[in-house]
Amino acid sequence: MKVCITTDMLTKRDLGVEVVETFLEIFKNATLTTMAFKEGEILGLVEQRNITSTSLTHKIKSYQDLNRFSFLAPGVLQNHFISCQYDLIINISRGLSHGFKKCESSRQITYLLDEEANPKGNTFFEKIFKSYVNKWALKKLNQVDELWVSSEALKEKLKGIYNKEILVVSPFIKVQDFPIIPKNVYPHNYYIINSEVIDIEVAHIIINIMNEKKYEYRFVGHDSHLNSLKKNNADHLFLGAKCNGDLSPLLAGSRGLIDLCKGRFPHLALCALCSGRPVVIGHNDYISGDGIFIVENESEESIMKQINKLDDCHKNFEPEKLHLHAIKFHQLKFKGTIQRRITKRA
């Protein structure tokens, strides 16, 4: 069986790349097709494969770029044909890449991870073309033979748009990369903040709270959208994107994680819980319970309230119990789904 794996972008390491790599571990000879690729940024299994990309590859380096140029996607994907030589197309979509033109004889399975690639309306062109691009993306789901989604919320949204079965498959973290560290090893005197999911205004709010409570803090994750804020703060407060090996001790040594992700899979929060540390997080469909403090909104009052709750009982958390939240999202469970749904049919 000849397999082609498609996705929106391969320009930096993120959850989407980890999902792609998981499929590559199973389909040893699969090729890769993507809208944009940046050589030398991914390495590992990805860059060992034959990779083709579209004409957008020189314009797009981030999802902000893709949002901005998303009005070009329908035309580009319609003109980039996935060869009929492939029996199976496995598409890991962040909102657009399921629209690659394909041969009718090629079966397509799309795993819609989220809608990160879709225009948000933050720029002039995004506002103009947002409705057009998003309607096009929904319409292109009709060419998908089997649709997986990452959450019940996405499934509910697509009911009535996609008329076949929709399978909910939760994403994963690499549990083995985030071992439990006994809580007496570190002083736990700083917070980690997920920089990728907040804007300048919310970042200011969190910094003010940290300064008021006299806590050290570190921002982790891609943070180019916070450049104006970074100029007025010490460089060491913004650590940028980190591999799991560097991220693990940072999370394990923290007092807790602040991850105000909105609706998306709480990857970093689960990594913190896996390491035995509590989290302050936005509303989500994935986790709740002991050690998880959910903010109602992004106001200073709401964020401070949950941080105070964490502080009041941070000495009582048992790392082993927090770790159990993450076990449910083990990569092996995800692999098992792939093997049951795909490889047994081959």
C-alpha cells in the first residue's frame, strides 16, 4: 500500500509535527506533502522522508503567516494534485490541508487536529476573505472518506456538514519524556507561562500578577508575537520554544503552569501534570479535577483568583496523582487507534 501523509505546515516543531511523526513511525515508506516546509527546522523522521511543498512555502514560516495568506490556499491546493499512485492519503489538518486535490481512487483519512490554519480576521485581508476561506475548508471535507477530530466540540461543530461517521481521537503527549520528580527536589518558586496562547494584553496582566505576588516566572513557547513586550523585559524571562528534554526539568521545577489555551488541546498543561505540577488553565474539553484550576476569563481578577487557589494548597499536591491526568493521553493509546483503524484494513 502506497501512503502519502499531508499536513498544513512543516516549519517548526509543534503538536502537529508530533502527530505526523507518529504516523511516520507506522508507515515506514510514506511520503510527505505540505503547504509549507522549512528545511532544517524539524529534522528527525520528518526530514528523512521525501517531502514536497506548494508555492506558498516561501511565504509561510508560521501559522500567523498562513492565516494572513490563507486566501491563496484554495487556489494553491486545487492546483497541487496528490498523485493517483497513492492508495491512501493520511491528512493531519490544522484547518486547510484536507483540501489538497486528489485522485478519486485514493482513500483519504483526515485527522482534523484544530483550525489553527484558518484565518482569524486579524488583518485586512483576513477579514475580507475569512468567510470565503472557512466555507471552502468546510466544503472540502466532503472529499474525506474517514474523518477523525480531536475533540467532542469539533465533532458537534461538523455534524450536519460532514454526513459520515466522525471519530473523536484525542491527541497525545509523550509521557515518557516527562517523568515524575519527587516534590522535595525543587523549591518550586517560579511559574511557567505558555506564551503561544496569549496576546500582549494578557501577558501584561500575568506579569503584573507575578510582580505583585513576588514570584519569578518564565515564558515558554513561540513568542514572536510578544516582541514588543520582550524589549522591556530581561531576555531570560522569554525562553522560546523548547524541546521535551529541556522542557521537562523546567516544568518539574516550577510552582505551576499558566496555560490559557482556548479550546485547543492543552499539550503543555498535560506535560506539566505529567511532571507532577498543577496548572492554571482556560476552559477546555480535555482535563479537569485535582490540581487543575480553570479560569473563567482572561481578566486579572479571574486569573489571580485561580493562582491564589493553587498557592493555598500547592504543598498538598501529590505528583503521582497529577501524573494520572496525563496517562489518559499516552502516545501508545493514539498509536493503538491508528493500528486498529488503518493498518488492519490494509
